[in-house]
Amino acid sequence: MSGPSLMDSLFQRSLEDIIKGLRQQLIGEQAFISKALEEIRKEIKSTDLSTKSTALLKLSYLSNLHFHDLSFAAFHALEVLSSPRFSHKKIAYHAISLSFHDSTPVLLLITNHLRKDLNSTNEFEVSLSLQCLSRIANVDLARDLTPEVFALLSSNKLYLRKRAVAVVLRVFEKYPDSVRVCFKRLVENLENSDPQILSAVVGVFSELACKDPRSYLPLAPEFYKILVDSKNNWISIKVLKIFSKLAPLEPRLAKRVVEPICDLLRNTGAKSLLFECIRTVVTSLSEYESAVRLAVGKVREFLVDEDPNLKYLGLQALRIVAEKHLWAVSENKEVVIKSLSDGDPNIKIESLRLVMAMVSEHNVSEISRVLVNYALKSDPVFCNEILGSILSTCSRNLYEIIVDFDWYVSLLGEMSRIPHCQTGEEIENQLIDIGLRVKDVRPELVRVARDLLIDPALLGNSFLHSVLSAAAWASGEYVEFSRNPLELMEALLQPRTSLLPSSIRTVYIQSAFKVLVFCLHTCFVRGGSIVASASLNNLPAGVSASVSYESFDEFSVENGADASVVHGQTCASAPITKESIVNLLNLVELALGPLLGSHDVEVQERARNLLGFIDLTKPEVLNSAVQEKDDSEGKGVETSKIIKLMHDAFSKELGPVSLSAQGKVSLPDGLKLKENLGDLEMICGDLEPPSSNAFSFGSSYEQKDGLSFSNLQIKEDSEQTNESTSLLAEHRKRHGLYYLPSGKSELVSNDYPPANDPILQGDIDDNADNLVKLTAESLVPKRKSNHGKPRPVVVKLDEVDEKHVAMKKPESRDDSLSGAVRDVLFGCEDVPPTLSQSNLSNKLSSKRKGKEKQHTDPHAESKENVIDDGNSSLRRKDRSHGKERRHRSPRKKNAEERKETNQKEKEKSRRHHGRHKSRQRAEEPLKVSAQTPVIPDFLL
Amino acid sequence: MGIRFILMVNKQGQTRLAQYYEWLTLEERRALEGEIVRKCLARNEQQCSFVEHRNYKIVYRRYASLFFLVGVDNEENELAILEFIHLLVETMDRHFGNVCELDIMFHLEKAHFMLEEMVMNGSVVETSKANILSPIQLMEKAS
């Protein structure tokens, strides 16, 4: 050995030195560590194995507790691993299990080391190697070391056998084909009487059964025996886990195990086992009323216990029971409600979940009342937890449990005023959603919105801004229900709105616009005079009325002649007088004037729109206000027309549109979507003038888009003015190819309502009625008659959406592991689930006759089958598996297709397995046909 | 896989032992440990020993200045894990004699070894103190 290396090892700092050093560093710990790491980097390159291993040990320590990368030492770890000394090996294995993972480059090099140690005579070396394998095994390692693990599964040293059993789980996961080799021995270990082995085996099966319980049904008799005989609580718990997975699949099995489990429930003193029994009963044996009663009785003991752990678990168990046996919760209602004010936030949340599970349409208002009171008193986190769960519970399935929407809307308003409320966005979504869906609630909605808007204090709370945005929108959109629009306007324009983010300010301005139009309309148009709706229809289609002021003027000039309308001087609704209108206009001008210079384009543009509108109407309004007597004609009438037009534009119903509405329009025969549309240019050329007209005044609709409704899209109906349709019709005649044939009837036949009825003049109520009529088939079917107040109609369009979501749910894929297990357990016979079940029941009944016989039974059968069918059994089995799966989850078409591809993949992998098989044949002295996945003889 | 990780953390939130049964990168581990320790150490004696975190359930218990935290998946029996923690502490106590934080600090590899005897691949394989300790005692005799 050379000098420096000897010096190195003599003066090398040990791990203990490092730890002591670290303890002395109050500050500068990082500096100390980096110095140590520097040393380690040097030492680990040493040729002396003890120096190297000490360095590795120090490095593992720093990696484990101080998050320092250990990967650079991967190769050095392998070098230490090759040391003959056990203490070196131990250090190396520790470092390797800490740092190696699937993408470690030197992973390939470890196989032989592991194999050597697995075959070692020193059982601790074997154990280290197994331990390491259980941590780092990848596909290659699992495949290459399967024979060694297989041999150890029946080692006569219990210590090793136990560990080999535990490793099998990882090997199976990584390399499913190993099931064919090892499964039989694993099952044999189930009958071992030694608790060490048994606990390991049962642990493995409980993990396996979690993933795919059905495959392990044939082993139920063995598990049953363990359940009845076991004296060890660890093992009993694991077996119970297995049964909680198996019992739902096989009713006869459930019937069989319910008694022993109840016995355990009654007699066990161990809380952990007791809890596992409770959990098994409430999750998997919930049809057995007496068992559930017994379990709920025990849950009650948990609930009233001093120990917070038991209380928490009791609540959790109760939540599982609640799904099927609500009485269990009602019986323990007081405890649950009391737990809402427990000192432990986890217990509080758990009891909140339970309370929410109790909610039904009968008690929703009382429970919400109680919860909102709790929320007021709670800390911010739990408060929002409460609010969030109220919101999500009440909105479930399109407000399924809400009967009294007036109440709910006012509750939403109340919730948003709770000081800690941070659920503004959800409240916003629901307010708008309800406004759109439930027509009857709109008056109340406007009232709630007004209360929110009018409170200047709320503007300072940034969490509430989104709620205010919804309130502003609702008050603008449904302003006709407002008792006092003028007050609303003041609220919308109050100075503190400057606190709002600009995106919400735009909503405020737009709503102010709507309110203003409504006021003007009420005062000048509706007030006694008859505006011939026809007169508007006569407007020449070519009038270009983009939002610029000039075009407004043009518009009025052109139409001045045929005006024959007298606008009224008596306002229908009391508060709106001409004077107040003038004040209103002044107020708007005053409030929005400064916004013309706003840096936010949206705010600026909307303010400009509104002010432009005022510019147009104000002179005439002032005029009439002064004169009081209506003798104006010409210009004045045009103004009223503008008002009328705006009002109509705004009062058009916004309907909900299903997300997948477009998809429902079937592709017409003649339509070629992929055709080159170059010649469309020419046609577009002469389409120009009408298209610009189609947007006249309709820009407001575009602006509303900015509101982002949760599930709704606003369908832009470009046919806003009927007059343009004539021109369009003409165009359609000429270029029929580019239009959907009879677009409207198409929509209806696809049974979803058009989002916007093209009726421009009809009043809003009519519109809504139509919508309701059209959606009649998709309305909520349940109308509870036992309520004094009938549940209002909730417009529902989302079935398609739900389906959409359902389809997205991940398929429970049969992975190759369970496939392999099934192959081994069921053999290659054509086993539909019923057959396997009858096998099982046979076994259960013949339990006492003799273990060996039952045990070999299915395998013997399968062997015969294999001999009979030979090759064809593979194909047939595949099909039956497919059928079985289809049985279990009848899903939508898409899913079906996916399954088929899945199956194809599976077939492919099976062929792949075949290849491995042939390789295995070389190693094992067995006759295994390469093409058929016959179970190897030693399994039978 | 039952148990996903086992941590021992002192009152100051320093990790004294970390054992993972699934692969996490150092950064993931650092983040996870930080979050869990913050969550669990903030809780008091009167509160229950279970915390939900991400997709884990954390079962923890405090012994003197050390917190034992075990991350399990949702299927696991919390009370059994509490018993497991107690068993672990008793085993270490028997080996070190009145075990304390320093014992674990200076004999980290032994603590790891005991854990490896008790847990493999995320499931508890050995629950007898004598069985857990016998290999360690043999090795100590040998060296």
C-alpha cells in the first residue's frame, strides 16, 4: 500500500467525527458539510476498501439526513459491494438501497453481485441482498433473479424464507411472468404455521388483493382458515384487509365470513384489530344489518372515547357507514355536531364531512344555518372549509337538494359577507349559474346583488371582488326586477369602485349601461306609448351601426322620416321621473368621465360606449324634461328608437349552452369540411355589408363574454336584427352549399334548445318560457310535492358534460400482473367468473374433507383442459376475459374501443411472455411448450 | 404498499432518520419532509395522531424529544401503525437501553438495520423484539 493512501486511512475522519463535528457547528453547518464532502470525494477514490467504505458510510449519512446527492458514488458503492467483508457489504448495500433507482446507469452491473449474495451461505448476506432487491428491483433484476428468489421461497431457514416472501411482491410487480414460477410456492407458504412466515405471506397477499381482488378468490378457503385460527393481531388485520376486498365480489363468501368477523368484533381487546373489523364490516359487509349494528355500536364507543385518535377514526368509520346507512349518523348526531368545535382541526374537518353527508333537501337549510354560524366563529382555515363544503354540497348535481332557491341565493349573499370568506370565485360562479338556470329566483337574486353592491365596505375585501362581479352582472342583466334602479346605478358607480380590478370594473360599467338603458326605456318608451315593433323591422338592413358615434347619427337621420312614434311622458314605475333621469345621466357622466383616460383598454372602451350613448340621448332627454309636454318629433323619436333597440338587445335572454352542443350537430350530407375554401374569398366579398350589420348593437354580447361563466358559453347569435335575415336568405339561396341545411330544425331535432331564440321583439318572459318548453325533456324530473313551495325549474343542459367527464375516468386496467396470477390460479381453462365461484363454494363446503385435494383441484382441472384444448385455449380464454371485463364495467363507446386496444396490447404482451418462457425453459428442467402459456408442471 | 416512509424528527424539525420505500428524488424528499414536519410539529398533545397530507396518511407519535412519523397509504390501519411505532421504540429501547436521540444519531446504521428487519417492501414482516434484535447482536459479537 502506498504512503499517501495509508496516511489517508490513518487520518480519515470517521462518521462519528462527522456527527460530532456537525453537532458543534451552530452556524456554518453548510460549510462544514461541504468540507466533509470534499474529503469524501477524495477518499472514495481510494483503493483501500476500508477507507472507501468509511467514505461511503459518511456519504450515505449526509445523503440520508442532509439531502446530498449520492449518485456520483454509485460505481464506488458497487466496488465496496464486491468486498469479501460483511461490514463493507453492509455499508454498500445501505448506500445502494438509498440511492439506486430505475434510471441509475450502473444498475445493470449489480445483478451478479446480488446473485452471488443470494446464493451465499451466510444468511445475513442473503438477507442484505434480498433487502436491497426489495428496494431497487427493476424489470431486468426481477427477471434475472427470479430463480434465486424462487429457491429461497422454500428455504429451510425461516429467516430467509420470510424475507424472500416479502421480496416476491416487488418481483411480481416488476416482472409479472415470475408469477408463473413463484406463485405456487407462495401459496404453499400460506399454510405454514410459523407466524413469521404467515405474516409475511399474508402481507403480500393483502397488497396483491388490493390491486386486483378477483384473481385471489380461489384462495379464499386458505384465508378463511387463517382468519379463524390466527392468534396474531398483525396477521388478522391483514387477512381482514383481504376479505374486505374479496367479500364484495362473492356474496357467499361474505355470508361465510360475517360471523367470524362479528366474533372478533365482540371479543378482541386490541383496538387496532377492532378498528379493522369495523372497517371491514362497514365497507364490505354493509348488507348484513346485524353486523353493521354491532360495528356502529363499537364506533359509538370510539366516538365518546377520550382518546382523540379513536374519535377521529370513529368519525371516519361513520363516514363510510353513512353512504349506505344514514341512520348510523343520525344516531350519533350530537357527538358529530359537538366535534365541529373540537380542538383538533382534523377532527373538525372529519365531522364536517360527516355533517355534509347528512344533508338532504329536507334539512339543508337548517344544517347550513348551523354551519354558517360555526363558520362565523371559526378560524379562517376551517371557516373556508365549511363554506367550501356547503357550496359543493348544495351545487351537487345542479342544485339537486335545493328546493327554495330564494333562500339559497340569500345564503350565498350571507356567506360572502363572512369576514374570512375566501370562496368568492365559487360563489360568483354559482350566483351567475343560478341566475341563468333558475328563472324564478331572479328577483331575489337582484335583491341580494343590490345588498352586496350597495355596501361600500365590501369593496375593500379583495376576496369578495369576484362575488361583487357576479352581483354587478346579475343586477344589470335582470335589472327589470330591481325595485330601485337608480339606487343600483349609484351603487355601481360609487367612487370606491376604483378599488376593483379592471376586469371587474368593466362588468360594473357594462351593468351600469344596462341599468341606464332600462331606466330610459321605462321612462320614455314603455311609459304609455306604443312602439310599433314592426317599425324596427323596417330598418334598412344596410345601416351600418358600428359603435362609433357617427353611425348612430347616421342611423337616426336616415330613419327620421318614418317615425310615427309618440313617446310617453308618464313613467310607469314611480321612482323614475325625467328629473331623476337627468340626474342619472349627469351622475354617469361624472363618474365615468375620468375613465376615458383609463390605462385599461377594456375599461376605457366600455366607458366610452356608455358615454357615447349618453351623448346621443341626453339632448333629447333634456329637451323633453324642460318641455314636459310631448311635441317633439324627428330626432326625439329616433332617440327613443335607439333606446328601444338597446333595450331589446340587452333584454335578450342568455341561455345556457351545453359544452358539447356543437358536437351534437350532425354533419350534413353535402358538407365537406376538408375542402379547399379558396373560392370562398369571392363570396365573402359580397357578404361584407350585411355581415357588418349583423353586429350592429350586438357588440354588447361580445362584451358579456368577458364574464367567463362556469359551464356556459354564450352563443353569439349574429342574427340580431331580423331585417338582415332577408338578405342572408337570399345569400343562402345563391350559395346553399356553405350553409347548414335548415339549421334551426336541425338543432331541435337534436333535442337541445337553441341558446338564443331569434325572436327579437318578444318580451323576455316569452323567451324564457320558450326555453323552458324546449328543454322540458332535460329538466329536473323530481318535483317534490310535499313542499309548500314548488321547486323552481332548473335549466339543465349538462348531461352531455357529465358523460364527457365519465368517459375521461381512467379505465381500471387489467395489468399483466393480475393476468398472470389468473393464469396460474385458474389455469388456462375457460373460466368465467361463475365457474370459479362454484369452485370456491365447493371448496368451502368440502373444507373439512382434506386440504390437499381441494388444493390441487382447480389445477388438475386446468391441466386436463390444457391437454384437451391445446393451442385454442389461449384464444378462447382471451375472449372470455374480455367478456368478463365488459360485464364488470359497461361503459361508453370510447371506453369500449380503448379496451379493445388494451386487449390487443395484452395479446401482444402474452406473445412476448411466450418468448420469456422459452428462455426459462433453458434454465428450468421442465417441459414447457413455447407457444402455449401452459402452467409449468411444478405448479400442479 | 402499506408503509411508504418512516421519519424520525426531533423537536427542532431536524430529520434524524429517513427511510423511504418508494423512490423519491432528493428534492421531493426535502419538500415532503419540510411540509410534513411543519404540519405535524404544530399539533399538540391533545390532538389526534393522524394527518392527511397529499395522498399520504401520516401517523405520528412523539417520544420525548423525538417524533416518529410514518407515511402510509389510505388502506393502512392507523392504530396498527401506532402499535408499530411503539414496537420500534421498545425494540430500540431494549437494544440501546433507555434510547434517546443521541443513540439514533450516532448509530444510524443500526437503527436502519432494525427497521430493515421489521419492514420490508413497505409491509411489516417481523414483530418479535427478540427476532428483530438477534442478527444485530450476532453481528456485534462477531465484530
